[in-house]
Amino acid sequence: MTSSSSAGAVRAVVQENIPASARSDETDASPAADVQAQAAAPKKRRSPILPVIVLALLAGASWYGYGWWTDGRFLISTDDAYIEADIAIISPKVSGYVEQVNVVENQAVRAGDPLVTLDGRDYQIALERARNAIESAQLAVSRIDAQIVGAGAALKQAEAQRGALEAALRGAEINERRAGGLASKSIGTAADLDNAKVALDQARANLIAGDASVASAEANIGLLRAQRDEAVNAIRAQELARDQAQRDLDFTVLRAPYDGVVGNLAMQTGDLVSAGKRLAALVPLTSLYIQANFKETQISGLTPGSKVRVHVDAFKEHDIMGTVTSLAPASGSVFSMLPAENATGNFTKVVQRVPVRIAIPPEALAEGRLRAGLSVIVDVDTRTAPSDRAVAQVD
């Protein structure tokens, strides 16, 4: 007999020993107890969290998919973009002591406003010296002009003397011929003929001296005229020196080259500054632009004239609509201080980035909130790219 059959026999014996009335009561009570137990047990409800999460995920995926299909697939984006500006470095052209700092940090200035004033007394003295030199050179020209007038009178006197000597030569020739004729007829004496010849020779020599005097007077006039030209050139040189001194004096006042905001002041009153030293920086807040560094795999879809959505990290209220103006002629690594040399050693390919300039609309610049160096996120909308004909007209 197995263990299961023995257990069944035991249960049968136990049930036989129980009275029939007790067994019937137990049978009738068990269904009622089951009903009460089921009524007392709380009913389990399914949690609504899981369906809500599923619906939210489906809705988010649908919203994202719709946005990508209708807009996102046409955008070329990068967060490697910053607001840039052509910042002017304020440096003196001349050296000197700082006499006055005319601006303060972060002050807005207009073109031509004085920023820094240097001590200009030394340059004022140089200017006065140059002006005095010009006056001296002008007086020298006046003196030479007077000398030229005197030389002209001397020339006329020499010419007059030469005319007199020519007349004397003609008279001596006449006397010599007369004396010769008389001597040939034995009327005159040989002494008279000799005296006439001597007088003729003297007249000829005097005429030669007269010609030399005229030539000397003419040469003197030429010399004086050359000296006058030299003095005039000296005046021009002194005028250039005066203009240079005036420029140096003007450079003692450093002025703003354009409208902007002053920053990075690096001097104070009394400092001795040398030419070329960096004193301040001027940022043109009305001429800001964006430089976005796109990957080389993205530039195929970039075209000048395309509209750009610009999100400034510092101002999240609304985006700015910019315009692509140009693409750099080379990647950033080409213009770096130490360009990569890929012809030697091991090679690891690195995705290059190409700078793209994006114009900021004037109305956004007029608000005055943008600053150079701020980070931005740009999304170029390829749907707004102009046609080839429009691009050619822009170029």
C-alpha cells in the first residue's frame, strides 16, 4: 500500500467517525464563509499612471515627429556660434604722459569724441619751432629776391659798359685805319700809327672784359635764382615739418573712430604711455555680427542670403532672425597659428569647421542688449535659400 492510499484511508476513517449532522453543517457553512470572505476582500484597481505615461510618450513622439517633418529636417544647426565685433584697440601714435581720461568704463561714445588726452606741450613747442622755421625760410626767399633785383641792375650796368666799350673799340679801329692811311702817305708819323694800334688793342681787351662782366652778372642772377628755388623747397620742407608737428599735437587727443562703447580701460591720469600701447577698446554695438562654425559636412546646404534663426543664450524671450552673408574661404585650422601637418606621423581624421558670417538685423542691434562674445544657437533654414540667379546678383 502506498503512502497516498494510506492517507486516503485515514481521511475516510476520520470522516466515518464524524457524525452525519456535523458533516452536513460543515458542508452548508463553507459556501457562506467563502461568500463573506470574497465580500470582505477589497477589489484591486488598475493604476492609471502607466497609460498616462504611454499616452504622453506617444504624444511627445508625434509632436516631435511632426515638428521634424514640417520644419526640423530643413534646418542646419550648430551651437558653436558667437556674437563677434570688429573691436578697435585704442592706442596712442605718440608717447607722453596721460593728462586726462575723458571717459569711464562701459561709456557710450560717438565718433570723434575724445577718449584720452596726453600732455601735448612738447608737441606744441615743436609746432612753434616749425612755424618759426617757415618764417625764416620765407625771409630768406625775400632776401634772395632782393639780391636778384640787384643782380639784374648789375647786369644792366655791365651791358651798358660793354656797349661803351664796343663804341670805344669802333673809335679805336677808325683811328687805327686813319693813322695807317696817313702813315702810308707819309703824312702821319709812325708813332701815331703805333699809338693807334695800342689803343685798338686796349679797346678790344676792354670789350672782352666787358663781355666777362655781363656773363658774370648773368651767372650771378642764375645762382641767386637757384638759391631762391632752394629756399622755396626749404619752405616746403618746413611746411611738411609743421604739418607733422601739427599731426603729432593732434594725436595727443585720442578720439573715437566710430560710435561704440568703451571697455577694457588700462590707464589712468599721470601714466607714461608709449606709442602703440593698448589703452582701451571700443566695441561697435551697432555693427555686431555672428560667426557660426559649421561642420564641413553641413556647409553644402548653406547659401548666402538664407534666413537664420538665432537663439541667444542670455536672452531667451524670443529668437532673432538673421541672414547668412558669407562663408570663409578656408576652415579655421588653416588660419590657426600652428596649422596641422597631416603629411607626417600618424593620421587621425578630425571633422573640420568652416566659419560662416551671419548678419544681425538692425532692429535687434538697436535694442542695445547684445554684446560681443555671447553664445548663440543658430538654425539655418534651407528653404529660404535664394535662387542661383539671386545669388549671382548679390555677388
